[in-house]
Amino acid sequence: MKTKPAIFLLIATLTLAWSWNALYLSQLSGDGLWVIRQLGMYLTGQLSIALMSVSMILATRPVWLESLFNGMDKIYGLHKWLGITGAGFAIAHWLFKEAGGPISDLVGKTGRPKLAVLPAMQWLHSIAKDLGEWGFYILLIMVALSMWKLIPYHFWRRIHKLIPALYLVLVVHSVALMPASYWASVNGMVMAVLLLSGVSATFIILAKRIGHKRTHVGRVVMIRPHENQTLEVVCDPGPDWRGHTPGQFVFLTFDQDEGAHPFTIASAPKESGTTQLTFHIKDLGDYTAKLAQTLKIDQPVAIEGPYGKFQCNQGRKNALQVWLAAGVGITPFLAWVEALENKTLNRPTSLHYVVTRRDGNHFVSLLEQKCREITNLELHVHETKTKGRFNADTFLSALSQGKAIDLWFCGPSKLANHIHKALKTQGLSNVDIHQELFNFR
């Protein structure tokens, strides 16, 4: 399930449950404008905290949802947009609240609906209102800073660590001010489950227990710098490693202060039973720029995973296989190629690799050697220095010709956007694109 349909379905379900309760089972009485304002506050407030709750649940990396959303990278994308959408409903909630002044000036306060919260929560009423207002302002600042790409990763990470605590504050606000009649309905049961699950997930996050059952203590066994500011790192994951599927990724923690970062495994499991995981880490500034100087042989590393569903055998049986990579995005395909060595693919497959310069490129040399040993796999190298910028429109036009195609892509987000735009422009509904999404910010 994709991100937008998942969010729409969740919002629609929550709105339906709320509507049955608010509009039929426990109707508010009062002046029309005041009733509209009150209902608007309840609905937007409920949607905001509900979406944030699901976002907190997804932050714990629930492996059991990977098949539904096609990988942990997609789950994190959903986590991100649920948080942003929840903040959007929080803004709408605040706007309904602020509408009280103009409504009062227009029709007076006599027709204002009376609030009926849970008796046990009445003493929290005033405190919860203040907590909600200040929590809202802090939430807006955090979300704005988190979305500002100019902020360094380490600063973004520190901001992000504060969100679980802020979520607990907003839960108190929601529980204390939700009408008592809501709790005795299906709507109340849904919200109770979401809030309890969200709070449980928050304590897991605050206790730093995310993925602890899938974390292995390994060590660095090889470090090799390559051209284009790429560092090859080989790790021994330790005896408790359960194996991985080519195309999966893990979260690596070389430094506890820096925390975990996602990296695709660029090697396939060995038939001999020996296990070493290879990673190709591109210097993207900030944290990754320091690794070449800070990493040491035999240095311990926490390896959490594996995660992901970027696997070529997941495609359609009758579709042509086209693999497209750019730069360090070649890493999952390196694992695929290694796993397929001396084997025959069941259909013609083409691997397209976009590079700035072909000569001296370590990955090109490696691919040329490996692809020769795989029947039905053809390698195409697109060198932008001599042939100019990679043109997605021309590339897709040459491929499609009315045939069903599974396009597997891993590379820069700008190129991904270019490909998606070309697909829409040409109306190629027969092309399914499978893409890794590592833009977790």
C-alpha cells in the first residue's frame, strides 16, 4: 500500500467513526456557529492525535507491516507524512479554537455548547488546555525545523528526539478534553486503542529499545576508500546474524552519539556459510564525511536489521525486468548480481548504470566482471560526461514499446522525480516502478 492511499484510508475511517458518534449518537445543542466550531475542534483534534499515534507506532520499526507497505523504507516515509499531516490537523484545530473570538462578537456566548468531559478529568481541564496550546506551538517549531533541509542531520536528530515527549503532552490534552460521550462509542474504542498503542510505542522510543531484538553486535573487518568519495566498509555481523536477502538494508551505529543510519547491504549471503556484510558509503557531508577518518579495523558496530523488500523476485511474472541505478544507488544491484553469479535469469533483464565517468569507476569494473557470468543479464553504462545528462523521457520511450515493465530504481531523488515525471508525461501505465526511499527526513 502506498503512502497517500494509506493516509487517506486512515483519515476516512477515523472521520467515519467520529461522524457516527458526533452527528448521530451525541449531538451538540447550541447556536449553529458555535456547534460548527466545537465539532470542528473535536474532529481536527482527534485526527491530529490519531495520526500522530500511528506515526509513533511506525517509528518503532514494526517488521510485521513490511509486507503491507513494501519495506521499512516505505514505512518510514508513511511515518514522516503522518506526522506532517497530523501537524496540519493541529493547525486546523487551533484555527477552530481561535474562531471563538469572532463568533462571540457576532452572536454572543449564550449559544455556546456545554462541554462534558470525563468526571475523572475535570480537574485537568484548565491544565490540559494550557498544555495543548503550548504543545501546539512547540510542535509547529519542531516540524518546521525538521522539514528545513539546510539544518544539519545531527541537529535534526536532536530535535526529533524531543517529539515523543511532546506527543505524551498532547495525549494528556486529548484525553482530558475529549467529550465523555465519545468514550462509550466505537469512536472512543478506536481512539483508546490508538492512544494506548501510541503511548506504548513512545516509551519504547524513549527507552531506546527500537529494533533491539534485531540488533547484532559486529565489528569492522575492512575499510577501503574508492573514487568519488565512496568508502567501502566490510563488517562481520557476529554469530547470531540470521542472514539477509539481496537488496535489503540495515541500520548501522558506529558511534552511539551519532546514532543509527540506514545503509544498503551491497553483498549477497555466501553459500559457504561465512558471513560478511559489505557497504559502500558515499560522502554526503556531515556524518558520512567523517567516517574515513574515524572508522578503525575491529571497531564494534551495532547492526540492526535486515529490513526492506527491494527484491527483483517480487515483480510481475510477465513483465520485463529493467534495473536502473545512479551513483552509490548501485549497492542493492551489486548484491543482486553477486547472488545471481553463474546463474541464468528466467527472462531477459537489463541493468542500466548512470555514472559521471566510466574510466576508473570501481563499480563499473565490478559489474562488467560479474554480469558476464550471468545469462540473460545485459549491462548498459550511461556516462554523463561524454553523453550528457541522463534523459528519462528518451530512456523510457526506448524501453516501453507497449510492453509491461518492472523498473527497479535506486539513486538520487532528483533523478527519481525526473523518472516519475516522464512516466506521467508519456502516460506509461504499463510501467511499475519499484524504488528505495532513504529520505527519512
